[in-house]
Amino acid sequence: MKEYDTTLKYHAFSVHFNPFLQHTEWDEISGKAQQYFIGFLNEKNYGDDVISMSFNFFVEKEVDYDKQDDNISTASYFGVPKNARLNLHFEHDFFVNASCEIKYAMTLNGIFYLLCHWNDNLKILKNTPLKEIIKDFQNKLIEDNMYDADIAKNYIKLMNPFRFMFMKNYFYGLKEKHILFDTNDIEKYLNNNLHKYNFGKSIKEVFFYYDIFDFDNKAHQQYIDEEKEYSYGKQKDLIITEQYDSKIFYMETKSAQLKYLHKGILNAIERIEHMKRKPKDFNYKEFYKVMEKLMNEYEELGNMGG
């Protein structure tokens, strides 16, 4: 069976180890597992509502929870198909020291585990026959003597991760080289810690949109947002915003820049109190305290540099 054989009814499914790497020593196992799952799907007829799926398995000595950002995409614009991206960490020492047979079984059962996780915790698109696929795939694994319920103890998965993401919007009058901090690094640090806290059931993702421009530049004053309105989405997502004066970034140390960023994040969180439509079960005051704590820790750990 060829990878992505478009002659098959169901073909847009992939299995990857450490997908940020081009190749791993387990590529043969992932390819075999991918073919097994595609072959299983094509033995059945689930109709036209089966979306493409990517199963990403991470094998890391130090688990990076920031990578466990499952996503069920409903996007159809620009030709982007609907798809599910599901992520799981394997317990490093167990997997690395296991036989090829155990690695293969762990991968197949990992697919089953992620399908169940999707069904229990994530958005299920209308008419998607997920429950039927789960039941049939479990039976397939049992028939082939590949099902192993106990192997799940070697999986590491956040059931309900809480994520914070930086989303830059307007950026004028300042070059990237003038920004001395790395929001990707900050985001990674935050998301590897935020999952330890409970802020309620209403919000799972916070998107922090921020602008950087010269407040005194008349051409830029049209972008000044006095109200900094918020957006509370149906997918348990919350958008908060802040604007930064680019003049403050010039000739400042990394320490001073990061403190300025830090202050703006807290200001944006504090303004949640004035939202007209607040998430009913979101402890934004606790979120404020935790973000202040984590940003202070990030600075103290030496991430600020000069």
C-alpha cells in the first residue's frame, strides 16, 4: 500500500514520531502503523464525513507539554481540508528500551488512545462516525492480537490542557532585531506550567493579541484602541489585547523589555473584569496571579539575559 494512495477512499492519514524532525529511527514503525490504520479504514465504508487525521507521537526525555496542542480544524477556506491533529507523549525510557514489536503495538494502541481522547475531550464534527471507528478499530486490534489496554500507562497526555498563545497584530516602526525577548520561548515556558492549575471550565485557550507601534506617530494613531475589546469564542477561547509603544523598546535591555511585556499581559488580564459578556466559569483573578508568578519565575530563571 502506497503512502497517501489517492485511489483509496480513505488515504489522508498520517503517523509521525517527533514531527519537528525530518527523520527518526522509528520511521519504519510509524509507516507500518500508518498503513495499518489506512488499511483498516478502507475495509469499511464510513461515508464521506471522515476527516483527515494526523497522529503525532513524541519521544522526549523531558516532556514538552507545549507540543500537546490537539486541534480539530473545521477550516475549508483556501482549500484547507477539515482535519484532526492529535498528539501524545510516550514514556521515553519504556519506549526506547522496548522491542520493535512492543514499539509497534504501542503505536497502534496510541492511535486508539488518541481516538478515544478525541471522542471524550475534543470537538466532534457533525456526522463524523468517530464512535463507530473507535469500536471497529478496537475490534480490529483484538482480532490481530495487537490490543493492549495496559500499555496506556506508558502514555503521557494532558486531558484538558490550558494554553496561552502570543498573536502579534500590528508591528510598525520597529525591526525584529530590536525585540530582545523570544515570545516562542516564553509561550513554551508558560504552557509547560499552566496545565498544573485550574481556572474553571469556560476557557481552554487564551490568545494574546498585541500591537507595537509609535504612539506619537500621527500615521499610527488610527490604530490606537482605547477600549481594547475582548472576544469570547464558542470553542472555549478568549482573545485579550494590549498595545505597546515602540519608543520604549529602543535602547532598552532585554530585562526592561520583558518587564514591559509582562506588565501589558497583566493589564490585559485585569481588564477581563470589565467584559460585558464574561465566561461564566473562568477564574480570571487566579489566572492573573498565576501569570504574574510564572512571568516572574521566567525572569528569575535567567531567561532575560542582559
